Amino acid sequence: MDHASRKVLEARMREEMAGLREQLGDLEERARTVELDQQAVGRLSRMDSLANQSIAVNALGKAKSRLARLERALFRIEDEDFGLCADCGDPIAPARLLAMPEAVLCVGCAE
Ligand SMILES: [Zn+2]
């Protein structure tokens, strides 16, 4: 992969990571225990808020692990084998890397 492509991907990664970090604050807030509200709200809305909380906990976990994968990818971006499939060694399609800069497998191997 040439230097210019690496720079483009690096910018994409930083952009994605900034977006994820922004989401994390909000998700952490929503994932926090709903205990404080329990007396103030009725049974149904309590169930709603528990459901919303578990959605937020789930989304929080996903956002955190994606951020970690992006951090690792950013760390490796100058490596010679960056952008090569970890399985078959073929170059990962540029469109795939742009959509998912943390991808370590080509489309064929990821399936
Ligand atoms: Zn592959």
C-alpha cells in the first residue's frame, strides 16, 4: 500500500475514533444504572428504561471494542503488511478498508 493511501486511511481512522469517543460519553450515561429513576417512574416505564439501558450497555460494548480495533489498526498502519489479509495474504479491497479501516481479513476470508 502506498503512502498516500495510508494517509487517507489514517484520516478515516482518526475520524471514526473521534466519533466513537463522542458516542461513548453518551452511551456510558445511558448504560448507567436506572435505580435513581425507579421511584419516580411507573412499572412500565421502568421496564422501558431497563430495556433501553441494556441496549445502551450492548452498544457501549460494541463501540469500545471497535475503538480498540481501530487503535490497533492505527498502530499498525505503517507496517509493511498493513492492508493485507491476515488469512490469505491478498490485499484487502480499498473500499472495504475505507468502510472498515480496522478490517484484517479480505471479504472472501471474512465470510
Ligand atoms: Zn483473505
